[in-house]
Amino acid sequence: MTDSTTENASKKLSSLPILIGIGLIIGFGVIFLFEMLQLTRPTGGLDDQSVSAESYLADVTPLLANADPQRGFELVKNKGCLGCHGENTNNLAPAYSETHREAANRRPPMTAEGYLYESIMYPNAFKVRDYITNMPINYADSLTPQEIGDIIAYLLSPLAPTS
Ligand code: HEC
């Protein structure tokens, strides 16, 4: 190996940490931007000042017209809601037995129907208390309006929850 090829090789080697540094900066930049976009995503729910007894009633009342609590119960079993909201889930989320009892008192003067609708459609709008998980924000897109009505009817039903 001549002197100059050794020199070239060592030049290449010495620029390696710089390249790694630039790579890391770009990587972290992308992650930072992504997180900012997530944080600035609007919650969509109502702020406390605009909460009233009528909040969401116009949206939720039609969903409840043909709602079936039994279908709602099947849905919360099949969609994995009970994985967080069942009994003995180690405080991952409020148990549905508590939600059933407390929905009408969670966010006065909002009605139980309005509150449950908001909880499913805009989970970030109101915090019950701190949990180690978050209510997933995408259920609003993966449930049909009828299914959302069925789940709310189930949570409001005098018989709910059954497990
Ligand atoms: C990964 C765990 C998780 C899953 C799965 C989940 N949730 Fe939640 N849910 C939460 C947490 C945590 C809260 C409390 C959020 C808060 O207070 O900020 C919550 C809150 C709620 C509330 C309000 C409860 C109350 O007592 O005030 C309702 C209603 C609700 N979820 C419905 C659902 C439905 C319906 C599904 C399934 C389609 C579901 N959740 C799936 C974690 C989950």
C-alpha cells in the first residue's frame, strides 16, 4: 500500500463519526417532527367552558334510537375493549362497572350519553385520572355509528356490565 492510499483510507475513516453524527441528527429530527405532529393533533372534544347538558346530545341521540345493549356487549368483548376495561386488569383503564355507575357524574352537567360518546370519539378531551395506558384514539374510525350507539347503550343499560 502506498502512502497516499493509506492517507485516503484514514481520511475516509476519520469522516465516519461525522457521517454517523449527521445521520443521528437527521434521525432525531424526523422523530421530533413526528412527535410534534402527534402532540398538536386537535383533541376534537369540548373544552370545559363549553360543556353543557346538551353537549353531544344531537350526535348521540340518533345513534341510540335502534341501539342494542346485547350487541354492544358482544362488541366490547370482540373489539378488545375489555382487555383494558374489564375487571382485574390491573388499573389499565376504568373498569366498565365503574363507568356504568359514574358516567352521569364524570363531567357535569354533561349527560351520561354525551360523556360516553365523547369518551369514545375524542378520548383526549377529558381525563378520568392517570392510567398507564391511553384510550386508543382510532376507535372512532373503526366503529360504525350504529356500533358506537350499541356500546353506549350497553354501558347505560341497567344490566351492564355482565362480566
Ligand atoms: C389500551 C387500553 C384501552 C383499550 C383497548 C380501550 N380503552 Fe377505553 N379507556 C382507556 C383509558 C386509559 C381510559 C381513561 C382515559 C382518561 O381518563 O384519560 C379509557 C376511557 C374510556 C371511557 C370512559 C370511561 C370512564 O369511566 O369515564 C370509555 C367509555 C371507553 N374508554 C370506551 C372504550 C371502548 C368502547 C373501547 C373498545 C372499542 C375501549 N375503550 C378500549 C384505555 C383503553
